[in-house]
Amino acid sequence: MAQNLFIVFFFIWLFCATLFVAVIAAYLSNLKEKWLERLSNKRDLKFFEKALFGILSSKQPKSQRRNPILNIDRMTGHQFEIFLKELFKSLGYRVKKTPDSGDFGADLYMEKDGKTYIVQAKRYKSKVGIKAVQEIVAAKSYYNAQNAIVITNNYFTEAAKELAKKNNVILCERPDLIKLVEKSKMIMEKSKQAKNIKSQNTIRKGGAL
């Protein structure tokens, strides 16, 4: 009888120990994931600010420096996605980047004012055709989003515009992107000024003490 009780308690202890280890492992994994995400967001924001206010490369001609749209023209497709992610964050959207592979035609998923959006980023050297519109239409259904947007640093073909109109897809081409960038830049500049004023006031208060 005592031996049976010992076996029962042993298995209970083993189960509890296994469960405890599993919980700790899950917690540490979640902590690591959040830390990596925070690190990634800081890196992405730094890249965005460099593109918005400075330069992306020391080899960049002086004539192109501090001109965001020209900085965008030099980006890779992946960098353009990161830039747009931070751009829309600065405009008040909650933004998540979709997986680099298997994104089903959408690069960003966004929310604002109770509305959902999916975005496809096209950093092209030529005009964007109907394929991009077809992909975002399919992605809109997959992600169950209310709005679909295709953004490019270039322009769209007439066929792409026609197809987008029939499928209620928002097209954002070069002039539209420039306006968004200018708006974001103004918001970021105001935010930096506010932080500087707050920092100066804190220093003054400290000096007064």
C-alpha cells in the first residue's frame, strides 16, 4: 500500500516538475521573443529616421541627401517594407509586418480607427502592373481586411488603375507617397521638438533644486 502511494506521489511530483519546466521554458521563450521584437523595432525606427532625415549610405551623392523619396529609390524591397511600417506607425496606425515568405500578397497589416488595412509595397524602377493589384485583392480576402492598398515609389499602369478601381483597391503612387512622407516628417519633427523642450525643462528644474 505504502509502495503504491509512493509511486502515485512520485508521478504527481514528476508531472508537476515537468509542467513547471514547460511553463518556465514558455515564459523565457516569450520573453526572448519580445526582447528580439523590441530590438528589431528599435533598429527599424533608426533606419526609418536615417532615411527620413539623413542618408542611407556614405556613398550617397550630396544632392540626394536629406531627400526622403530619393533615399527610398535606393532601398531594397525589404527596406522599403520596413520604411513603410515605421511611416504608418508615425501616422498613428498599429502596424504588423507579415512574414517575409508566405505573406499571401500583403507586406503589412494595419489598424486605425476601427478599420483594417493590408498593404503591398512595390519599390520599383518601372511602372507597377496589374499583378500587384491581383495579389492584393486575393490578400484582402485572406486577411479579411476592410481596405487594400498598393504603394509604390513609381507609378501604376493604366491597366492596374482600371483593375484597382473595379476592386476598390487604393493605389498610392510616387506623388501620394511623397505627401505621406512629408506629413510623417512634420509629425516626427514636432515630436522631437517636444522631447527637446521637455528635456530642457527637466534640466532647468534640476538646476533650480
